Amino acid sequence: MAEAVAEVLARFVPDGVVIESTAISPDPEGEGHPVGPLRVCGYLPADTDLEDTRRRLEEALWYLGCIRPLPAPQFKSIEEVNWVDAWKQHYHPIPIGQKLIIVPAWLEIPPGDRIPIRIDPGMAFGTGTHPTTQLCLEIIEDVARRVGNLTDVIDIGCGSGILSIAALKLGAERALGVDIDPQALVTARENAALNGITAHLEIGAGSVAEIRAGVFGLRQAPLVLANILTAVLIRLLNAGLGDLITPGGYLVLSGILEEQAADVETVARDHGLHIVNRRQLGDWVALLINHPAEASVRGPRADGGLPGRPTEPRDFRPR
């Protein structure tokens, strides 16, 4: 009866009617699929005609209910709010690790020595508030400090561009960010401009296959980032994600729930990759993975550190 109810509501609601699901069927690689029962809703202006409009609407639905029983309509008063501004009031600068601070684009950069990453996420993932993003940023900072020179970075599923921007501000020379969401590409370019690193960041539509095919300026990098969903990470590992890492380089995987981490680690090892470190924040896990070429020459370090520079401590435990 949802379509019939929507047709009746449309006679009284000036700005259109929405049919929405009240439950979602889970999808490991996406947002899920809507399932019933359905809710039909719309907004009535709270003007002098409201009570008369409400009476006529209830009457029309009563007649429709004579054909087939319907639940009684529900009415709720909604205060008019500028939701964009209301959201912004609760988004503040976020210190990450020892050096970084995520600053909403509409706020002033706070004083201090931290490196500011200015972000206006729009509709793209990557505000800096989610544990998966924070874990990635901490590991990028650790790698930058230990390696000393990041040179190139590839960011798979770049979202708002926050990880690529952070890597560049931490010393990387150039970065490639790819995503399959067109809105993310727009947002990432805007954030690159906000941070003054547009000349060093290439943004494009695609994923592992397009990078391996040479569509972009980078085909490999010593640091590869992928903050997505576990099922997608596993699929990308099987599609050659490890081939994007230059010998001796590193791969950061995030977006992994604690109970899913073992599956990702198993697939990574099946492709000859070495798990250097596992870092956790709440229920979320991020993995630092080493390209096998360097590990096979020097051997993985028992302390989980970076191979190849044995004169200083090498571990990626939180500091």
C-alpha cells in the first residue's frame, strides 16, 4: 500500500513525499539494501491551514484504509534548523599523533607547532573523527618519522583526501588519491586546494586495476594506504594491491573491525606480505604491512620495527 499512501499524501504535502525503509539488510561491501516495513512521510508547513490540512489528510487515509487496513498516521512537530551550521558547531580541531591536527575548514588554525590538515569533508568519508582515519594518520606519521623520506604515496579510496594531504604535509613529495565515488573526487580536490598542495596531489577515478594499468602518474609507491571496508580490502588484496608497493615499502590497511582482522592478515600473508604491526582503537584495527622484497633480504624484526636501519629502535607501538 506504500505507493497508494504516497499518492494520497502528495495531494497535501507541497514539497514531495518520501518512501523509506525502516530496516536495512547488511551488505559487507556497502551500505546495505532497504527492506520493509516501509514508512511514507512528508512535511506539512505549520501555517494557519495546518489543522484543516491535517483533518483532510486523515480523512483521505481513512477512506484508503477501508480498502486495506493501514496504521494510523503519526504527526511530529519539527523545529526548523540549519542542519549544516548545527553540525559544524560540534566539529572541532582534533590533535592526532605527535605532529598533526585536523582543522575544520571554517575554523581558524589554532596556535602551536602541530601541522594543520584543513578539511571540509562534504559528502565524502574522512573527517578525522573516525577511529579508522585516526589510526591511519598515526601510522603515516610514524612511518614518515622512521623512514625520513616518504617520496611517493598512493591512497586507495581517498574519500576527502585527508590521508594523502597528511602524507604530503609530513614530507611526501607527491601523492595519488583514487576513489570510485565522484563526489569524493570533487571534495578531495577542494581539500587539496585548502591545504595548498594541489600541485603535488593527483586525484582520479579508479582503484587498483586502473593504477596497475598505468592510467595515473604513479603505478607504485613506497607507502600505499587503503582505509575502506574489510571485504573490499580482501578483494583488493586478491586483485593485486600488494603489487602497488615498491620493494621495501609499506601498506597501511584500515577500516577493519577487531573480529575481522585475522581474515585480512591471513589474506595478506597468502600474498607474501609481512605484518609489521597491528594497532587498535576501540573496535577498529589498522595494519602496517611490509613488502616482501625487503623483508626477505633482511628478515622481519621481532620488535615489529622497520627493517633496514638497525641503529635506532624500530617499533610502531602507540607513543
